[in-house]
Amino acid sequence: MDRQSYVIEVSHVSKSFKDNKVLKDVSLTCKSGRIYGLVGHNGSGKTVLFKSICGFLSCDAGFISVNGKVIGKDKDMLNEAGIIIEEPGFLRTWSGYHNLEFLYTLRNKKDKKHLYSVLEEVGLDPALRRPVGKYSLGMRQRLAIAQAVMEDPGILILDEPMNGLDKNGVKEIRELLLRKKEENKLIILASHNREDIDVLCDEVYEMEGGVLRKL
């Protein structure tokens, strides 16, 4: 089956908040069928770069494009992406399944079996009635990953996707991401775990003081 291929181009992007220059002339090109890893300390600019790629923040200089369409000019947001940047605002009194169902039906989609399979793929029991407010951190992270992948997006932008997962959870989500790569997805992830980066990524970049360099 032919699948849409994507190219994200970050071209000489800079971003400041008042006098704090968080991104400094950042350039990066990413293509489908590959996993790109970002490493760097907290505050180095990784999350700001992710938010800029997604269209949540505008660039002060340079541009970001997806298949030649500039974010913030030709299109408002990166709408073909599954995104984990900050913890999603799930409804805490609802079950994981009902949270996904609510978001799914907002797009006029109603395939209950698909949502069940997505939850099982990330290691959650779709029949579990426990409210999300009583989930462990690892369970909430699994649910966030389920939300990111449930509409089969061509691009995944994942900031610390293994956060809160136990050893078995990390193994399962690594396997899931490698399957998504084989499905020709474009995946960009940030992780503090060097093993995640080594196992998953085709290219690795370090962000330090707002400057991006390839390792």
C-alpha cells in the first residue's frame, strides 16, 4: 500500500522570549521512514523546537515547512501529526477508552474495534473502567501514546515518550515505534535515556544552548 511520505524542513530558525534566545539558527531536515533523536539538558531548547515544528509557537527568523508548505503561512498547524509534548489534558473521571472515544468522535470517527486495538497495542486493557485520574504515570503515558497514534498519522513528534514507563513498557513502546518506522512514518523524539536513542534512532542531534548539532 502506498503511504504518504513527508519531509519536514527546519531552516535557520531562531526564537526568543524577551531577551532569552532559545533557538539559535537551527536547521534540520527529516524524512519519512526514519527516526530522529534529540538529546540535551532541560532548558536546552528541544521542547521549544518541537512546539515550533507543530505550529504552537511562531519563529522569529527562518521557517519550518512540511512537504514545501510553510507552517504559519501556508498552513496553521502540523495537522498530520501525533504529538506528545506535555501531558495531555485527559478527562480524569473518564476511563482511558472513553477519553480516546471522545477525541476520536470529534473527527467523526466511530471504529470501536480500532480504538480497542490501539489500546492493546500500547499495553492498556480497553475494558478497564478505572478513571484516568487513578492511573499511574506509566499508564497515563501509554494512553498519551495511544492518542498520538490512534488516527494513524504520518508524523510523530514525541517529547520523552518513555517517561514513567517500567522496563517492560519501554520495550513495548520501542517495538511500537520501530513498527511505525517500518510503516514509513516520520518520527522525531527527545529522550534523556541514551539507550532509547541508540536503539531507535537513525540520526541523532544534540541541542545545547539553543544550538543544534548532529552527533
